[in-house]
Amino acid sequence: MSTPTSTLSLKGRADASGDRLNAPRDLVAATTEPRWVRWTLIGIALAFLTVFLFVPLTIVFVEAFKKGVDVYLASITEPDALSAIKLTLIAAAISVPMNLVFGVAAAWCIAKFEFRGKNVLLTLIDLPFSVSPVISGLIYVLIFGLQGWFGEWLRDHDLKVIFAVPGIVLATVFVTFPFVARELIPLMQAQGTEQEEAACVLGASGWQLFWRVTLPNVKWALLYGVILCNARAMGEFGAVSVVSGHIRGQTNTMPLHIEILYNEYQFAASFAVASLLALLALVTLVLKYVVEQRVKAEKRSVGEVE
């Protein structure tokens, strides 16, 4: 009587093990789309990228070189274009370091400490994402313009903010300051405070904590935020357009110079300058890809060590 029972038991175990072996296959089959669905989705994505990204980008460079290399070089080296390029670089060179310092300080404060008004600070950091750049530029005009709050004081002291470089820098700083902070805050919150607490127990000072513990852990996210911040600073149009005054050779940045050239039907020159911004976008994408690969490589190495 024991033999049939044992046979049934072994058969039941074999069936159970077979079910377990077939379970992953069934799960994969249930969660995998048919091939035609996958290819359709890939085709739609490629078509979207082609229409809204690749074709416009190609047109910019084709139109820029349409009249020859000589016209292209003349368009980007004429005095007004050089002034616009110089002013764009100046605005980015000032606003990016300022946002770098603010972003690191704000992220460290929000991620490592608990205090009243923390949610309010987070909301204020996101403010430039929700406010139109044109409105932000108008606010600076109402504050620093001749009829603004500080207009008379600035005029009495022979200082000029609106329709000058300081106003352009202020507008650029406002529209770009969330980028660094928003890249660092989630990462710092995920990392927690254990490493900093351990360093404090070992006698590390505040600067040692920052340079040897915090900064190495967030260096790639920090670089990623700086890259995005710089790209937005050089390409900003709305806020800068309000506070600049469109003075040729003085307060025109590259986007404003492109608009003026296009409105004057100087299409070759406008596309030539626009190609510089497009080239900046491509360089930004390449740097972004490199940084992402380094982050993934570090994560894989940490996982292998663990």
C-alpha cells in the first residue's frame, strides 16, 4: 500500500516543481507585449522625435550654411553678434556659480535638517517653474525700473539695473536657480545623514564634512544640475527680453539677437547664430549622457562591492 502512495506523492511533487518552473514563463508571457505592439510604439516615438527634434535641428544647420561658409562666419563674427555672444557668456558665467552655491546650500539644508518652513522653502525653489519668465522679468521692471520701488534711489546714485547687464543677470538667475537644487535634494534625502553623523563622531569639522563626505557623494548630480542650469541660462529669452531693452551691441543676448535678425529678414544670419545655440544643446546632451553613464557605473560598482 505504501508504493502507490509514494508514487502519487512523487508525482505531486513533480507537478508542483513543474508549475514553479513554468510560473516565470507564464509571468513573462503575461507582462510582455506582442512584437507588433512594441514595434508600433517604437515607430511612433521615432516619428515624434523626427518631426519635432531631428528635422528642426537639421533645418537650423542647413539654413545656417545655405549661403556658404563665408556668410556663416561673417554672421557670427560681426560686432553685434560678438556682443550678444559675449553678454550671453557673461550672464551664464555669473548666474551659474550663484545658482551652484545656492543649490548646494539649499539642498544640504533641506535634506539634512528639520526646521519650520521647510515645505515653504521647497515651494519657493519651484517658483520659477510655475511663473512665466515674462512675468518674472516684469517684476524686476516694477522693482528696479525708473518708476519702480527703487527707481529714484538708483537714479540718484547713478546706478542702472533695467536695460543693463545687472538686470539681465538677475533675470537669468531667477529662471535658473531651481536646477541645481532640484537635482541634489532627492539624492541627498535618499542618502540620509548616517555618513555625516559618523564623520562628526570621528571629529570632522563642517568643511571636512562637506568636502570629504557630502560633495563626493553628490558630485555627478551636481555636475548634471550645472549642465542643465548653464543650458537654460544661455537659452533664456522671456525674462531677459523684458529687462534688456533690446539695445543692439549692449543688452542683446544671443536669443534676442536671433529674434531681431529674423524679424529683419536676415534669415541666414539668424540661423547662423541659432546654430551656435543648437550646438550648445547638442554638447549639453552629450555631457548629460556621459554624466548619466558615470552615475550608472558607480551604482553598479557599489552593488558589486555590497
